[in-house]
Amino acid sequence: MIIDFTVLNQGRTAIINGIFLEILEVLDRPEQALGSCFMPVLEPIEDTAVLTREQALYRLFCDQVFSYKEGDVDLFRVNVLVADAEGPMVFRFRFEIDYAVGSRRGKAHSQDFYLAKFQKGRTARIPYAKSKMSPHTKPDLPAAVEYTAANAIPGREEFSTEGSYYRGWQFRTKSKESNADGLAAHIQQNYWAAVMSGNRDETQKKGFSRVPPIEALDTGGLQTSWVCFKASGDRGYESQVHGEFEIYTGRDTPEYHALAAACARLGEIGTPKQQEAVAQSLIDATQNPTMDTAGVTDTIPLLACFRCKRAFEFLAFLLKCGNTVVEKNAAEVFGSIVYSGARERLLEIVKQPRSYASSAALRALGLNGNEHTAKLIVELYGQERFHPTETEVIAAVVFRSAPAWASQIARDYVAGHSAKQRQLACELLTLMKKPPGGHEE
């Protein structure tokens, strides 16, 4: 189970002295219970908790103390696992935050969460965890294929789809079909039923819906919000709950999995003409008056399979469609695929007021940006348009998109007048020390 939560201060300066995971109860696993999994997409401050029946309280984030002025916000992620040595059971737990506002001290709690282990032996892992996390979170499935092994990207073409766009469970099913014409026909015949079938609820129609918020505690201005990843169940789709909003994340049905596998296979063996024709048919379908936000969102990973310009022209167009759920999913594609037509639109998202798509667009500029976009990002950074916790991400984007200029900036800023300049220089120098494999020398 992976849980995201934010901490936002809207009052006097607040100090968080500790963040804890507290076990409330250990239960027997019901015999008829079914397991599920989900794949988060956000990029917060991370930690891991491995639960055992003997330990009731887990101090998180390496005993760090966090200070928040008015308007500051942080995003945290905790990957919660049941220890390998434990047998089938259910843990009921919650998170606790110790804070101080002036001379006043208090505690904030999350709602209760339940995590089940279904069999003895090694605990199943979510195929998401990063290498910097605890060894207990090593994934069972391969992670997303990176565009290149190197940190910097030399000699990029104006249009290149050599990278692999990875969309989690949607592409675990593999197609061995060798007849491209048959694949094309299958995709065109089954697209609408696989993407748009069933009764459409508000979350699918708009991309999000309001849900009852968790009751807020009086914390003197310090607020916490918790993100839950909802498995599909009978709904046929997965979503995330951010505070009082449930946000659509993707279709989860056998029919859609099969369609995604067919698109991926056609992208491998189909001729450019065949791929262009199928891509255009999917694009045309999105113009149907009954098409909704979820349908467009689920079409994005299908179009990303095709190595043809028409597909990526449309994906770049979606970066300015006005729906931040769609824009975010389109921006994620360009985090692993180069298309020069996306560059300015990604930059526009970053320059605009913060939105749900901002983080994905910023990361995509690490691959699709150039020296011009890197300079603009550093300029925005100097104007404090980004949160201090994003400095590491900004350094990675600047270094990947303009390595030579990033080296110069690191030398100029290392003795900079502001703490922000020195922090950015420190992050850039750390990246410069790393060889292509990603480990420091």
C-alpha cells in the first residue's frame, strides 16, 4: 500500500517535530477477501514502513524536522509493507503528525487505513518502488524503460519514439499477433467498446468528482490531506482521492488491457501507413459528442504506442486542451518520448499557475527541453515559482535538457548570493558527479 499526503500551512509558522505510523489493531484476514494493487504517479518526499505485530509506532522520514511558513506545502509518500516474516493478517493503522505553532503543541491524525497480507512468505511488492527506497520495496516487475541510460541526452532528434512509454498494468499483457492488418482491424472494431462501454459516472465524464472530505481538525493553520489510490473493483477504472476530489487515473478491464496490447504490438510490427490510419481512427473517435474525459485519457496511452507523427501531433494538441487531467496524462507521455512539437506547450503549462499537470510537464522538459527552456525554468526558479522541495527535480530537468549550460550554472551559482542558488548548484554538481549508470563516483 502506498499512501500520499500533503502538509499545508495557512497560518503562523509551524514546526513538525515528527511524523509517525501508528498500528491501531492487527486482525485475522477474512477467508473470502480479495487482493488488489495500484500504481501511484506522484513524486513526493518518500519513506518506507515495514509492519510487524511487535512494533506499534514507526517514526518516518529519518527523524527530520519540517518548518512551514504561511503558504508552504509539502507532499509525502509512505510505502507501507507487511514484513516477510509475518503470516496472513490485516493491519489497521493511521498516520500521526506532531506539530508546534508558537508555544502551542498538537497532533494531527489521518483516517484509518487497512493493509492485508494474503499468504505466508515474501510479501508481494507494488511494481513502482524506486531504488532509493528500502530493500523491502524491490519490485517484482520491471520498472519503466528509460529513454537512455545516460543522465544527459546527446544528439536528440526532432521526432523520436525510441523511448518506451510505460503505463503500468495496461501493458503487462503482451500480444504475439504477427498480422498487422488483423491487429489494425481488431483495434478499430473494439476501441469504442473497450474504452467507452458501461454506465459513465461523474468521475469518468469530467475526470474528477467531489467526495465527502475528511473532517478537518483545528491545527492552528496547519492542514494535512491524504491521497488514497482506489482499485477498480466493479467500476472498471482506477482513481485517486485527493482531499475532497476523486481523480480518474485509468481504465482497468480485460478488454482494455487486450486493446492496449494490440496497440503496442501494432506499434512494433505495423508499417507507418498502417499506424497512421489506426491513429487517425482513434483521434476521430475522440471527436464523438459522447466522448468524455476518461475516454480521452484512456486513448492517450494507446496513441503513444504508435511511432507516427499524427499520433504525437494530437498528443501535443492535448497539452492545451484546458482539462488538467487530460493535460497531465498527455505530459506523462513526453517524459519518455521526444517530440519537438510538444516543447513549447509543455513550457506553457510550467509557466502558468500551478495545476494538476504542472509536475508532469516539468519532468517532460528534461527530455524534450533545450537550453532555451532550461534558462526559462531557472528564471522561474529564481522568481520562486516552484516549491523548495522541487529543487532536485528542477536540477535534473536542467541537466538533462542542457548539460553544458547546466555545468556553467553550477559553477556560477555555487558561491551565489542566495540560498536557493547555492541549493540548485549543489543538486547540479551532484548530478555532474554521477556516471551514466546513475551511481556516484
